[in-house]
Amino acid sequence: MINPKHVGRIYVLYGDPVAHNSQGLSVDSLQSLLGARINGDVWDGYVDFTERADPDNQKFIDSENTGVSDISYEPNVRFSKSVGKSSLEISMLSENKIPKVTDAVLFPEEAELEKMMLNLKNLGIKATIFGGGSSVTGGVSQKPADTSVSIDTSKLKSFEMNNRIAVIGGGMTGFQAENEAARRGLTLGFFPESFMHSSVAGWVSTMASGQESNRYGDIEDLVLGVEIVRSDGTIRDSITPRNSIGVSGKAIALGSEGRNGIISKVYFKTHKKTEERKYSSFFFKSFSDAIESVSKLDTFPDVLRISDSLETEIALSEAGSSVMKKVLDKYLGVRGFKSGCIAIAIDSGNSYKNIRENAAKISSTPAKMWEMTRFERPLVANLLWKSGMVVDTLETSVSWEKAFELYLKVKNTFNELLASCNIKGFIMSHMSHQYREGCCLYFSFVLNTPKKTEHLQVFRKEIVSAFLKSGGSLSHHHGIGTQLSGYLDESHTRLMEMLADPVLS
Ligand SMILES: Cc1cc2nc3c(=O)[nH]c(=O)nc-3n(C[C@H](O)[C@H](O)[C@H](O)COP(=O)(O)OP(=O)(O)OC[C@H]3O[C@@H](n4cnc5c(N)ncnc54)[C@H](O)[C@@H]3O)c2cc1C
């Protein structure tokens, strides 16, 4: 018999419910762009979960059958291990559209993984791996199977040093792993904005990129090898400074997004902590000037982020009408940089000194402020969601010569859509993660619409199409998850199918 059972309220926005907003953010500019009050009183970020669970299905997933001693059937646990942090999921949840919820959550110890995968295969149960749950692409959504489970990796939390290599349990969060490294005077050098919540194996599986990638590299540069547990056995990479021994576990783990096995251990390079960091901030007259100037550099600061004029205006509105802001406005006006684009640079070398062409140096405060708040900035989106808005980000990688054209195409596409949907909203962008060949362009947009999910889907589709038509990639670092996988060409889809584990596909 199926019983409806009301289980209460679950917070679905990013981060902690109490850390909900953006102290100091001036909402005036947002209100005028969106034509709405931004005071967070439309939605509290919680969802009422009324479930209709089938207890028989759950009984079948017990410790004896799966080989995992710790299993949760608690509705709120199952719910929160079935959703990630993508805007599509949040938008649907805000409209009370509840996605498929897993039948059970397994919390395996490392020693239970092999048996569990084999058992799940024999039982015909499909599984989704849940790391930090910060996926923004529907990566932790449930499979459309009769019986499905979530495998939570939070018990995979070991950390040990093997010479200069950190051997890290895949379920450790970035924050925990970096703390362990820091206790030894080292750093992993990997700082995604989701650093507090995302897991080390999650980074590998989504091909993530940290904010200091210019210095330390992207995830593929930092990982020497992995252990990956599949239903047909475990692949353990041999760990040497480099090797040339055929296809590795690392090769099938990178970008696997939970399909090719459970990444149980990650062998991470470490670095000595940098003694000195130099902070500087600049202004460019326009985004095209900024792209052109940076494209000519041979080396880049550890962090270099350049905002377009709208992102700059919103960022500076945080300074309100302070004396410092007035002085800055005056200075920029006199130098012809009014309505320009702010760049912040953090460097342990001297690459920041090369940013001279077309740029005006200003106080280093914006760079320092950015660093101080860098893991809290996503919480600004919570205030917008709570004010009834839809917020999303999409990012791409593009060569220097096509970057500005792509930027314009995305903005024009977005503005045309606003007009055709007859709604208010805005889009802004910044450039980050520079390479000799090109950069990442990161777009954030907000919509004020009563048709949240419907419009979000339309805008996402058109923006991604604009990326692809302009020579950009599907993603630079968020991955594709379930939401963008439909854009893959046939050869890549086939490759993914070939590598996929039957339990996870
Ligand atoms: C506010 C915010 C900021 C973000 N900033 C960045 C950023 O700066 N850079 C960046 O690259 N990304 C960023 N992201 C995206 C996200 O944090 C990354 O994709 C991250 O790598 C996901 O890690 P996770 O542990 O949360 O994975 P999850 O969300 O749990 O899972 C993501 C995918 O990895 C799979 N997976 C998880 N653990 C394992 C495992 N042990 N073995 C195999 N597969 C596994 C899952 O099945 C899923 O397909 C951000 C997300 C948010 C919400």
C-alpha cells in the first residue's frame, strides 16, 4: 500500500539557510534593472516535501542485499540526496515541482564499495553518486529506473601524504582537504567558488576548475591518478611523477560525471604555500579593450577576473555612496574610464605588472575584497531567488579572437529574448581562467518572470546555442550533467556509453 506522508520542509538553496544574503549589497541597481522589489520576501527557499513512498521497494534495498551497513530511508535525507544546485532544479522546486526522489541513500565505507557495486549490478538497481551535491547541471538527479539509490560519498574521507602527493578520500570536501594540506604547510591550489561544499572526487568527475587555475592548473593538471571502483572491479592507478602505461583510471574518471565508477581516492599534487600575494585592481574602458589587452599577454596573474560594465556597476554599487566610491568615480571620469570594466588581479609573481595596455590602475581594495568574500558571493543569488527571481549562470571556453564576438552574440540573444517574452531581466559577464589560446567567459543572468522554469529553459537553450554558434564550448568547468548532455555529438555519446558502468548509467 502506498501511503502519502508529509515530512516537512527542506532548504534547497545553496549554503546554509542562516547565511542567506549579501550584507552590504546595494539592491538599488538590481531593483531598477528587474522592476521588482529585492527584499527576499517572496519565497523562503524551503520546499514542502509530501512523499508517496513505496515501503516494499525500500525493504528490498537492505544491508544484506547491498553490502552497505549504513542506509537511510528517511524522506528528508532521500530528498536532499536527489537534488543538486542547478537553477533548473531550484526553479522547479520553487514552483513546487518535485523531482524523482531516490528510494534509499547508501553511505558506504571504503571497504564496502566493491561488494556494493557488484551487488547493485546483480540486483539490477541503478545508482547515482552524490558527492558535495553542488552540481549545477543536474548531475545528481535520479535515474528514471524502477528502483534507484543515491550513493553518498561522505564516508570516504581519508587524507595522507605520500612524499609530496596527497592521497585524498574522494568524499572529502575541498575545505576539509585544503585544511589538511595547510596543516602541513602545503596547498592543493584548487579553489572553486563551491570550495566549502564540493568534494575532491566531484571536482575530478566534473572536470572542475579552481579560481587560481592560472597558477596551479585545472583539475586535470593537478591529479596524478585515482582509484575508481566499478561493478566489474577496481582500477588503481600506479602513482609515479608521470607514466606512460596505457589508458588510466584517471583518464576514465576525468569528466565521467558519476557514470564510469566511484572515484574513491584521488592522488593530488601539492604545492608549498606562497609567501607573498600581490593584489591589484585595474579599469579598462570597455570589455573589448580588456579582452584585446589580455589576449596579448604571455603569462597571467594567479587570478585575473575582468567584469563587463554591468557586472562592474553592480559590484561597485556595494560601495554605496562612500567617500572612496566618489573619489574613484571622479578619478575614472577624468581619465575617460567612466562606465568601464573592473579587473582584479592576485599574483604571487609579477605577471600583474604586464596589465598596462589600455588599463588604469586603481586601489588594490577591490582585489582584496574579492578574495575575502570569494566563497560567499554565490549567496547573493539566494536573495534574488527569495525575491521571486530566476538566477542562472552559464560559462564557456573560447579562443581570444572569437571571445568578444561570442560575448556580443550572447548579450544580443538574451536581450532579444527579453523583448519577445516581454519580461525584465539582465545579463552580465566576466572573463576568468586565461590561457595562451583563450579564456573562460562566465555569464550570470536574472529574470523577473511569472513563468520561471518555462522561461529559464528557453533562455538556457538559446544562450548555449549562441556559445556553440560562436565557437565556444558547451562548458569550461561546470560539466554537462543531465542538462547539457543532449548537446553532445554522436561520437562522444557513443564513447560515454562505452565507458559507462551498468549500475551508474
Ligand atoms: C555556488 C557554486 C559555485 C561553483 N563554482 C565552481 C567553480 O568555481 N568551479 C567549478 O569547476 N565548478 C563550480 N561549481 C560547480 C560544482 O561545484 C562542481 O561541478 C563540483 O566539482 C561538484 O562537486 P560535488 O562534490 O559537489 O559533486 P556533486 O554535485 O555531488 O556531483 C557532481 C557529479 O559528480 C559525480 N560524482 C560525485 N562524487 C563522485 C565520485 N566519488 N565518483 C564519481 N563521480 C562522482 C556525481 O554523480 C555528479 O555527476 C559551482 C557550483 C555552485 C553551486
